[in-house]
Amino acid sequence: MWQHPAVQLGLDTLDDHARGCAILGTGGGGDTYASVLAARAALAEFGPVDVLALDRLDADALILPVSGWGAPTVGIEKLPSGEEGATLVRMAERWYGRAVDALMIGEIGGGNGVEPVGWAARLGLPLVDADGMGRAFPEGDMASMHVAGVSASPAFFADERGNGVVASPQDAQWLERIARALVVAFGGAVAGADHPMDAATARRATVLGSVTLATSIGAALRTAGLDGVLDVTGGTRLVSGTVTDVDRRTAGGFARGTVTVEGTGDDASRGVIVHVQNENLLAEEAGAPLAMVPDLITICDEGSNEAIPTERIRYGQRVVVIGIPCDPVWRTTDGLRIVGPARFGFDHGYRPIEELAR
């Protein structure tokens, strides 16, 4: 959707990129704080990372999508080593008998959009300007590669101790089942690489331009606040208010629950409930939807405008809830089958946020 010439992610743009990833994370994808520290250290030691549009790579270039798996609440305390990316690349190169040409962020949202920057810097590899979601989703089969029919096999997993597992899932649903079992086995979080593909396949099977979009969102947030973010993304404000209830639990490798926001100011007397499974999936007011998955719902701090990850939402916070249209791939019949409201057990039929906002 967005095509750009080669750019770089460095120390001067990392914070903007992380802010944008947090917005796109819709509460999930992992907290960006530790990921920024790790990426900053890697960039300081090894230099900036090239970000390449896919058409700048040879058609047969091997691209390895990488991301973290697990409940965001675990990621705050179970810190990575920074070497997970190298372990994944070594496993992939042994499997294919050739070098990996570029990394791809599997999920641009949250810490998952930041951590691969550090991995790429340490490995001296470029990042492609694309990802598999255009946001964050809670389950591994919820990727544009699945919509496009790209095989999930082989899949590689690594933890902070250097342990590695290679899996051959028959499809994306089996990828999710295998990965979720490994998340539990590895203590609630594990790094993974799945849906390896060549650049020709990636050009038709990924969300294009998402890395530079994240950085642009972060820059707009820094210079113009949430109004700038809404201008860049075509989003809308859903409600401003105070968090009056948080029901959150970790179960089966996910953070699940609800967040209740009571409106203030112009939104006084309004009450909005946001339903969560790692990510914010549905915003309702008096039982009627304001925004729903696969469109993005992000809860931001009213003072700093920064996105608040699921695991850091607290009673009494003053917040602004915003909604952003998703990438068009998720509004197709196959996309909605994989990530539409029904997939998460919601009764609402999907309606685009633009329609709900009217």
C-alpha cells in the first residue's frame, strides 16, 4: 500500500518508530520499553538498519519474518537476551543451506515491531518495509501470509538461553497450536520465525510499507499529538475519559479481560467497554459497537498521548480511545474469516469503523 525508497532506522528515528508501533499494537505486541533499550544498544554498537521496499530485493531473496510469542504481561519480567534473532537465523540457514537475505517484522504492533530492529542491527541484515499484520493480533495464524496461502512451515523458535526448536506445521492453525504450547514450555514467551518466503512471494502476501508507516505515526504523535496520528492513519476519536474498571487475567498464553472507560468533558455520561485478548478487539457503548476487530482500537494516555499497552492499563488513568481503519486485506472475505469479530466469539457482524463513526 505504501512504497518507499531505501531508508534507515537509527538512533534518531527509533523512538518515533517505537511510538508508532505502540499505536499499531492496539494494546498488544508486547511492551516497547525493553525492546527500545535492546534496539538502542544494538544500533549504538552496530549502526543503523536499512529498511528496503520489497521491490529493491531480488525475487528469490530469502526473507525471514520474526516476532515474539506469548502474553504481554510476561514480557515485562521475562527479558530477552538480544541473541534470539541470531539463533533463529542460524536455524533457518541450516535448514535452507543458504544465507537469509533480510528480516521481516512479523507483527508491526508493540514491542514486536521494535525488537527485530535490534536483531537486524546485530546481524547486519536489512529489514523489509512490510509486515504480516499491519497491527498486532493475538494468534499466529492471523497473518496476511495465511490469507495469501503461504506455507507456515518450517517454523523456528528460540528462547533467551539459546534453546531452539524447529517445527513443520501443516497449516497456520497448527502453527498457532504448536507455538502456544512452546510459549507455555518456555515460561510464557518465546521468539519465533515462521512463513519464510522469497521476495516475490512477500510482494503479494504481506502488508506493504508498515515499517515506514509506524515511524511516520510516531513522528506525527511527537509533533502534533493524537490529531497528527489521526491525520496520518485516517482514524477517529472514540471516547475520552477515566478508566473505572480493569478485568485482566493471563490464561492459555493470552492476556484477557475488559477495560471500562467512563467519559469526561464532552463525553460525560458515556461509558465504553473495551474487550481484550492481548489486543483491544471490540469497543462497545451500551451494547452497540464503536469499533471492532480487524480495525484498530488503541487506548492512549490523555497527558502524554502515548499508547498504553494492555498490561499497563490501570484504574484511574485518564485516557483517549482511538480507532484506526485496518489494512484492506483484512476486509476481504478470507481476511474476515481469519480475524473478523466472529473469530473472537463476538456477535456483531463486521462494520468498518468509517461506517460506525458516521
